[in-house]
Amino acid sequence: MTLDLCYMPAHEALARFRDRSLSPVELMSAVIARAEAAKDPVNAFTHTHFDEAMDLARKAEAKYARGGRPRALEGLPIGIKDENLIAGKPTSSGSLILKDFVADSTSINNERILGAGAIVLARTATPEFSAAGICWSRLWGVTRNPWNPALSPGGSSGGSAAALASGMVPLAMGSDIGGSIRIPASACGVVGYKPPYGRNSDDPPFNLDFFCHTGPLARTVRDAALLQNVVSGPHPKDITTLRPKLTLPLTGKSIKGWKIAYSPDLGLFEVDPEVRRNTEAALDVFRDLGAHVTEVKTGWGPEVFEACMTYLAHIFGAYIAGMLDEHADLMTPYVRQFAEMGRTSTARDYVQALEVIAASYAPMGAILEAHDILICPTLGLPAPPADFDSTKDEIRINGKLVSPFLGWALTVPFNMLSRLPVLAVPSGRAANGVPTGIQIVGRSYCDRDVFQAGMAYEAALGGWFTTPGTRPKLK
């Protein structure tokens, strides 16, 4: 097995499939071997489908050999978060409650991914019901950061990001209701995209929740765009999906002359000095690309974060609370806590949260009208401990106690402002070896802008994971 093959970008693998210099079988064999070698201590996968994946890789190989027209993702391995459905396959959502559940339908996103020829190698780990910014559950144990196993890969799409950083898959899917794509993207040093609400479909009832987004994770910005182009677009089963379909370009353009707004903390969060330093180094790259960077003030106060938490408790907490009476003994502590929050939330709490959420867009909208994009850190610290439990453990940043439930993630406000596209990319690494990241935030529904900025930034840095020294040191 060659690690260079495992870390090959998805778009390059597709090109090599087409010119017959690489076979889907070769790539699948390599990533399966890597997954087996790196599963301890990373623990990125839940259900695996290795034998089936190899059979499908052979079929893809034969298709390329015949010279047929390959589909957009023909023969590529992909990790699918153990949350969205694939008919006939188990989907646990990281919960003992669903440990024996087998889906009888396929989520629209997965339908599109399978229809594009991608091959589901495995389901990626998630905290129970995707209800935490870390990645452990009673059913599957602790998923660890491949850069530093003592720390978390982030969550809730932690298995997806950890698998990418470990070279187990070239593409993965995630979902994001409070940062669940961007948090692990930052902690694992990969690329994650929270599309604007309605761009991608989701399963009901959460397709109707404007905080909730599904989106791609990858090791390159181009690969994230490649997968996003497959899963986006209107669908007759999901009234929230937007028309017409937006197709992102897979090549970059200059951002010379762009106006970039910068907020070091969004006016709300404590930010570790290493995170701030790496963010400022990233901004220097944008300046070198000819962009003009201006620090801005959001005008937000603590009520913004509190409103986000109230909203999540009322909608998502109430959903989980429906299982509390029958299944409390099977739940993780953080899910029980979330469910209890949902039980006590009132309609008035919800409406008051909406009032704050609505008002918070005015200053951000003004900032984005005056600038092409906004850049801020993704997390206030590199990563919490791998077994962090928000019901009993503390997080301090700069010596100050912050909310253990996402008070360290600068992601949540952009679920609140859900029509804003956000691309998460790496900014560097901390002394503990764990990556740090930035969020590139665009104007409402201006997806192309954040990808243009991300591609320019990535090209200036020469990419990530390109040499052995830029990859986690796993056995």
C-alpha cells in the first residue's frame, strides 16, 4: 500500500481512472488497507462494507476498460455519515436505540451520490444523534483525532473528517446543525462546506429546519466542489431545495482587489492565541493574493449565542425528548441533557430566539454588503479532549470558562444566518499537533465566492496532505 495513493485527491483519481493509469480496484484496495491499519486508535468508521465496495470497484474498473461514459464520481470510495439513510443498510445515528435499525429508503443526498457512481466504503462515526461537537457514543466508543489521539476530531461529522485526514477515503459527507461539518474540518485539517439553506436536500423533518445543512468534506477545495455539485439542486421530494441547480466551477480565479472583512472572535467568543496567530497568518496569504483585509465589529453580544442554543433546544432537543421516556437508559449523558432542555423549552422561548436571530443579521448583512467575504476562526481552540463530556467537563480558553456545549465553536452563528455559505479550510497547526482552521463566509447564496477564495488560498499554500510531512503520523 502506498500512502500517496490513499491521499490522492478525488479529482486526480478520476482523471487517472479515465486515462487508465489507475484502477478503481487499486484505489479501493489501498484505502481499505489504510482503514484497517489506522482503525486503532482513530475509530473513524462504524458499519463497513469492504467486500461490497471491492465488488463495485471491479464493476467500475470494467466500465472504464470498456471506454464507456463514466459518471461524475465513478468508482470513487466515499464515507457516508452514519446518519443519512441507504436502503437495506444499517444506520445507527451513533445510538444504542437504533443499533439494529436497517433503512428501507435512501436519503436524497445518498441517492445522488450512488447515482453518480461513488462507492460507499463505510459509514463514518458520529456522536449519538449528531448532538455534540465531539465524536463518541456508547454504541461505537471514542473516535480520536489522527493528529493527536488524546484529542477529539470534532463533531458531529467527526468520523468523516478523521477518515479523510487518515487517508481512509478521498471524499465524505457530513451534516451541520451547529457546526458539525466545520468543527471537524478544523480539528482534522480538512475542507468542509456548509452550503446555504436549501442548496442541498435533507431528510424530513429537518429539511424544514433552517439551522440544518448537509454538505461535503474533502482534502481539497476542488474535491469539495466536485461532491457539492453532485448533491446540490432541487428535488421533488424536498420542498426546501432551491431552483435552479447551482454548479460550482472546479478551477479557481484571482481574488486580487477583493475586500475581506476579518473578525477575530465575532464579538462573542474566546479565541486561543495559537488559533488567532494561525488565522492572522492565513490573512497574510490573502493579502499576498492582492486582497484588502479590514477588521470589523459584528456588534453581537452574548444574547446571540444564547438564542442559537435556545433554538436548538426547542427544535432538536424536543425531537430527542420524544424518546426520553422509553429509552433514557440507553442514551449518552449529552443526549439526555439535550432532551431535557427540549422538554422545558416553551413556544415563547422559541419566538424570542427567532427575534434575536432575525435582528443579528442586520450588522452582518451590512458587513457583507461592504466586503466580498468575511473570514474568522472556525474554533476557539484546536480541539477538546477525545472523551469530552459537556455534561460534566469544563473548557477554558484564555483562562476563562466557556460554555461546554459549543461555546468554543465560532460556527453556530452561521447556522443561525443559514443563507450564508461557509467554507472551512485549514489555517495551520497548534503546538499539540492538531490543525486549526478558518471560516470563509459569503453573502447569501453566493457559493461561488467562498469557493473562489478557498481555491486561491489553497493554491497559494500548495495544498494540504501533499507530502508525508503534511500527514498525520499513524502506524
